[in-house]
Amino acid sequence: MSFGWLPEQYYRSKEAKFDDGIIQPILELSWCLYSDLEEQKLKSKNKLSEEQLKEIAKYILFLNSDIEYQWPYFDAINPTIRFSFSEHISNLLSFGKYYKNKMNEKERELVEMKKSGDFDYWPFINKEQYEEQLKHHPFLAERKPNA
């Protein structure tokens, strides 16, 4: 639970929890899924695609497991969000080359991170781990009729 804060605010709060490696990546990923500027419903222009729904279901499946998160941390946030004033100036003076270099660096980091497992199954480390968790999916358990 992020208490509605931006990731940077949450990390500095006393409520922040970092005892599980999945918390920060999921928080950062989820932060970009909605807007605080307007009420949104998952209809028409905001409707999620089948692929997006499957990805979110996979994240929920992982979060409901007892599996330890094994991926190295990768900061997926656009570097300009964290640029200092001097970095913005450097970017302007270099006609965007500074930003391009930062993005190339980020791309190399992502390539290295993806070598740690089968990225198609992130946050699971591989297909086997994912398929094993599907067998124990808490939301697909057979319901017993009320007695």
C-alpha cells in the first residue's frame, strides 16, 4: 500500500516497507497506470487490452504467492524525471545528447537485467515458476456451496 503517494514520497515515509524486493518495482510500475488529474473508468479510451489484463493478472498472481522476488532492481522511470537542474542545462546545451546518452545507458542496464531470467514471465523468474504458481492460484480455487 502506497497511501496514494508518489513513489519518491513513499520511499521517504515511515510507512515504507522494503522487506520484499517486489515492492519497489510494482509500486513504480503501478504508479504509471493511472492519473490523479481526472476520474477514469476502464471503458472506451481507458479500456485495458487483453494483453494488459493478462500482465496485471500475472503481477497479482505473483503478489499472492510465497515466491521470493529474484530479479535485480531496474529503475524504469524516465531519467528526465530525476534530472537535476544542472542535468537539464547539460541536456539543453548538448541539444538532447545528454538525454540520449542516459537512455542508451538505461537500455544497456535493461538488457543486463533481462539476462537474469525469462523476462516474458516477470515478476516470476522463469516459465516453470509461473506455471507452478498457476496450479495454486488462490482465485481459481473451487468454491464450496454454502451449507
